[in-house]
Amino acid sequence: MKFGVSTFLTDRGLAPTKLAVALEERGFDSLFVAEHTHLPVAGPVPPEGDLPPHDYYRSLDPFVALSAAAVVTDRLILGTGIAMVVQRDPITLAKEAASVDHLSGGRFQLGVGAGWLREEMRNHGTEPRTRLALMRERVLAMKEIWTAEKAEFHGEFVDFDPIYSWPKPAQRPHLPVLVGGNGPTVLERVLEYGDQWAPNLVGTPEELVTRVKELRRRAGERGRDRIPVTLIGADQRGYLGPDRQGTITPLTRRELELLADGGVDHCVFFRDAAAAETEALRYLDELAELTGPFRD
């Protein structure tokens, strides 16, 4: 099993370059970066003191941060966990993702999601009720841009005539798209236009393993190869829904063994962006010790 860390990188706390180097030095496989473009003042998660939960309004742009991380590392997988596709222009996002993949030598993975903070997406002109259909078209359009010399797409939400767009991703046929989410219809989205599934830990590890088996069964029925699963926020239990309630509880070795045996390929732990450097590095040391026996 592969292991990594997911975090909100901000203008405070550990810099992306320091974090990336620290992860690679400790043998970790990946760094995934979350994003919010802003935090609406009237939203359901108001600021609490100087830093609100998960540093929503202080987060760095993930593509800029991951480009910095790419420069100082050689093998670390760099990913978004997740990118708000419904808040980004697909032509621009396709170029950003392909650029990071090109600069990193083919180490980028695009985790995508439809988001949950309705006030935020409305500020980008996105209607929350149709965001899943919008995400589908934007992902499909990006895949056309990545793979075609003259790319075009004609849908309900995304519509453009043939265009040239470079660079193309270093990975072939294109960089992997990880579809995030845990809802009842997420597996269908993964099967239609995803290359991997990127769930959170909602419920028990046993319940997640059951859904992984369902995904692999349905993929086989459609003639698809084995679909990898990257668990993002492996120690964020129960983070789902508009109240974003849950707990951060480290996985036990038994739970890691269950996930590995159950088909989870990549386990990504959450790191608090507000933690001081010494505390953050100590946490990485603890994770390295916990995950050591299970590494590929």
C-alpha cells in the first residue's frame, strides 16, 4: 500500500516545499492538497477566531503549491484532494493540471469533487443543483483537451469548437482523474469518467471495503480493468455533509491491514495546516512508524 498526506496548505504554517521534502525524506509516496477559493462570510462555516476550521479562507492555490513541491522532490506523487472542478473553467484547469504533470515528470493526479459549500460555488456562478452534471462535462472536456490535437466538446454546460491546447500531460493517455465522494451515486461517476475512486473514511473501514468490492465487481461487468482506490483523509472519520462534523482518530494497525487486504491501494492521512513546524514533523514521524509495515 502507498501512503501520503493531505492538507490545506496556507500562507501560514509549513511551506509546501518544506512539507514535500519532509514527506519524501520519510519515505512517503504522496502529497495531496485541498482547496477552497474563499470562505463566504454568510456561509454555514463562519470564522472561529483567527483561523476557521481547515483554514478554508487561507488556503493556497493547489496548482501553484504543488508546482513548488514538484521542484524540490523527485518521486513524490502530487495531487489535489480535491480540486473544485465546478468552480474552475475547464480549459484553464486542463492546462493547469497538464502543466503540473509536465513539470513534475508525470507525477500529478487530479482529484476532483463537486463541492458542498453552496455559497462558495454560487459566487463562481455555479448552480448547486446541477453541479454534478457540470462536473461530469468538465472532466470529459478536459480529457478531450489532454488527448486530442484539435479538441472540441459540445454539451449542456461545456461547449467549445476545436481548440489547440498544450502542454499535453506527461502521463499517457492522460493524467489520472480521481473522483472524490462517498454518496450513493459516486461509484457510477467513477465508472463513467474516473480513473480512480477517492473516498473519505465515512463509516467503518469494513463498510469502505464492501464498497471497494462493489466498485471492482461493477468495473469487471463493464469490461474495465481494476480501478485503484485512494483513501483521502484516512483519519478524518465521518467528514460528510454540510455541517462537516467528524473526528480525527488515527487508524489502528488492524484497520490498516483490513484496508490493505480489502483493496485500498493508497492511504492518505490528514495533516492540520495550522500545526507548528515541530508538531507537524513529529506527526509525520509517527505516521512513518505506523505505516512502515504496510508499505509497498
